[in-house]
Amino acid sequence: MNSYLKFSGCSRWLLLGVLLIFTLIWFSNLEYRKLVSPDEGRYAEIPREMALSGNWVTPRLNDLKYFEKPPLQYWATAAAFRIFGESHWAARWWPVTTAFGCVLLVFWASRRVFGEETGLAAAAALGGCTGFVINAHINTLDAGLAAFLTVALLGFLLAQRPGATPVENRNWMLVVWAAMALAVLSKGLIGVVLPGAVLAIYMLIERDGRLLTRLHVGKGLLLLLLITVPWFVAVSLANDEFARFFFIHEHFARFLTKVHRREGAWWYFIPILLFGAMPWLPFIAVRLRDGWRREGEPGTLQPRRLLLIWAAFIFLFFSVSGSKLPSYILPVFPALALFAAVEMRRMEPKILTRFAWGLAVAGGVLLLVILIGGERIARAFSNESSPFEIVRNVVPWIGTSVFTFTTGAAAAAWLFHRQARSVGIVALAFGSLGAGILAMDGYDELSRLSSSYHIVREIESTQGPLDRTFPFYSVQMYDQTLPFYLKRPVTLVQYINEFALGLDEEPDKGIPRVEDWKERWVALEQGYAILSSGNYERMAAEGLPMRVLARDPRRVIVSRR
């Protein structure tokens, strides 16, 4: 059997079977989980309104202009809604599928750069990387961005690898430029800034200015502009305010200031990185020094160094930013997974075995803690807005998740001990993947707190659909998932936040003061409103006429009549 059909004794059919199982697990829970606020609701509602209006140039959220991000994911999701209808899986298909494609590409590209067995290990490492798995299954823009940045990284490795022909160099560099363009359309200028800065740092460290001659800057820049410029021109022509808001407010102000109120300490991303790199963190940590060593002749591409520079720069870049969210460092994990795969191929089996047993023991201890003290932990995280009766339902899922991880780690340790390196890596990856999927399914038990799905469905099941001809007010709050489940926008009452630009352009779509809304509400014949539990209690005590349609620990939906 030739090398193309064989990886460490695994037949092509066995690999296809592994891929099938991976695919089924990867896509298993897209419809099951409810959309949660804020990101999943926001990035489902914008495409829903785009598909409904047919306006593919100007994004709108809650029927207000929304220019915080470019439209590539909006387009993809809106197309899915048009073709398949509005559903949870259609809302999530783009981040989950681009991340899935990223795993497959890592397999294919790593084989060509590092060898066939490393290709399988790299795909397994990424497919079982905790931070990548979790973020890829949440409806944000970061998974698509990370996927295209990874395409750019892998394309660069293929273009600059020793032995690449001039034609291969040109073609793969054009792939790099196209991937950066799609990254720009995914989340803005960051799609060029990150890979550009990493390349500059790499060239300075390696003192390899000749690399510039192999980037095909002219053709590549033209390709990037051809892909990105049309939408930027179209949206600017349709909206005079776009350029100032998008380039100044959403890029420079977001990075340099705390205008978005997403600040965090300098160490904000450290625990996220350590947890997200699991279960490969031990294998990465012990090989950092060896991975930095230069190999080959001067001027030869140093892939391991490039991977470390990539991960370090992106981590530090967002650490100094004035705006921080956990998913921002998602592009770090593909590079770390590939580095881990390369280094695990070089480790002695006894070292792999030792680390895997360490992971299994840690998982076993954590499982024991959950079994003994799960109820106490749930009570510690419970309060009036997060009742124990809801929070406790997460505990069995977390226990099952940890058990799955522990089983995978123990199986990997046994396989490493028996010299089955590749199969052991795959076993550990599946344990981690299964644990991540189960943990997210468990989080869905909290959807009554983080999603309007249940409260809207309760009203529809007991009283029928809400009449869309009557106004619906969102009073001093905005639940990002509510418009998606209502299938309509709401009128914002004394709430601005990310809608400042939209309300400035169309002030009639909001009510600036609660007192003004109260007067309008009393004069209404029929209407609906959503309020926080605290606001509802205060206004009910004032005698404001409201009939409760449904409520949960955090929200109350009322009608005028």
C-alpha cells in the first residue's frame, strides 16, 4: 500500500471512517442549542433582516443601520436562510463549516510541508483543540476570520517551503492574498494587519529581506483589492456615514480605547490561552525551546518559528487592545495545534505516555470533585437571576464531558505506551472534541437565562403568535436573541449602546426617555413590551397597566391589554 493510502498502519477506509465520525460529532448539536445573547442573536438577526429585505449592501440590526463589521458572514447566513429557512443550524453553519474546512486544510497542507503522519496529527490536534472547538460552534465572526487567517498561514508555508517551484510559489501566494481579502470581509482590516505584522517580525528575526521578492505583492494586492473594494465602495456610496464609523470608530477607537466597554486586565487572555490550548498544552510547553531552534541553511523557511511568532504576536496584540473578548485569540489555536503535532511526532513515546496519563489523572480528579460537590458548586453559581433549579441541570453534562475527556486521555496513554503514536493522538483528540460538544450542550440548560427562545415559545404555545401589527417595545434593555425569535424588530426605549449610529440616522425608531414611553404606553389600545424583572416590579408598583404574558428569572414580556 503506498504512502498516500497509509498513515501509521491505518488504511484509507479506516481514515474515512474516522473522518465520518468526526464529521457527525462536529455538526451534531447545531440545531439542538438555542441561540444565546449577545453574539449568537446579533449574528443571526442581521442576516435574517438582510434576507428579508433583499438589501445585501447595508447591514441592519433591529432595523437600524449596523456598520460594526463587514458582510461576508452575513451574506453566507442570509443565503442559508433564503435556501433552507430560518433555523439554529442555518444561523451557525458558516462558522462551524469554515472551521471544519480549516481542520481538513490543516490535514492536507501539513502533509505536504511536514510529512504525512504529521498531517494526521495536526488535523487531530486542531479538531480536538478545546478553544477552537468551542469557539467554532458559537455564532460569532471569529471562527470565519480564524479560518481564513489559517488559510493564509498555510498558504504561505506551502508557497515558501523548500522545493516549491516558481509556479507553486506564485499560486500559493495568490491564495494567501485571497485569504487575507476574505478575512478583511469577515472582520475588517485585522485580516491584513495580523498576517502582515507576523511576516514583518519573522523577516526581522530571520534577517531575510529576500523573502519580499517571493510575496508577489503586485498581483496579490490587486487580487485583494478586487475582492474587498466593491462592497466598501457600494456601502460608502449608499451611506455617507459608513467610512468614518467603520475605519475610525470600529478599528482605531476599538483598539486604542475602552469605548466598547470590553476592557480586561493585561492577563485577560492568559487563562483563555491555557484552557483553550488543552489537551495539547503540556506537549507544546515542553517543546517551545526546541521549536524555536533554526533548522537548515540560512534563508530556509523556519515553519516552527513562524508558528510560534504567529501565536505570540496575535496573543500580545489583543492583550494590549482596549477591547477584549475570549474569542479574539481564536486564530492562535490552529498555529499551536500544528506546532503541537510537529513536536509530538518528535517526542519519545514514554514522554507522550506520561503527559497523557497526567491528563487522565487530572480529569479523574475533576470528575471526582464534580460527583462529590457538584450540587455545592451549582449553588455557589446560583443567585436570584440564575436560580439553582436551572443551574443544577448543567452539572450532569459537565460530569459527562469530563468523563469523556478522561476516557480519551486514558486511551491515548495506553496507545502511546504501545507505540501507536498516531492512533493515540486521534484518541486524545476525540476525547477532547466530545468533551467540548457535551459541555456546550450542557450550557444549553442555561438557555432560559441567556436566550429569549423559551419565553417567546411559551407565549406562542399558550396565547398564540403575537400580533405583528402592534408595537413591541424593549424598555431599557435589548435581548439580542429576541428579534430573531419574534421575527420582527423592537422599538428601543432609553437604550443606545451599539445602536448609537443607527438611532442618530433614524431617531424615530427609538424612544429616548422611559417617561415618554409610559405616556405612549398608557394611550395604546394594544402593544407589547419586554422589561427586566426589576423594571417590571417597579413599574407595576407605579400602577402602569401591564398584563404579564410570560416571564423568566431575568425578563418579563407584557401586553397593554
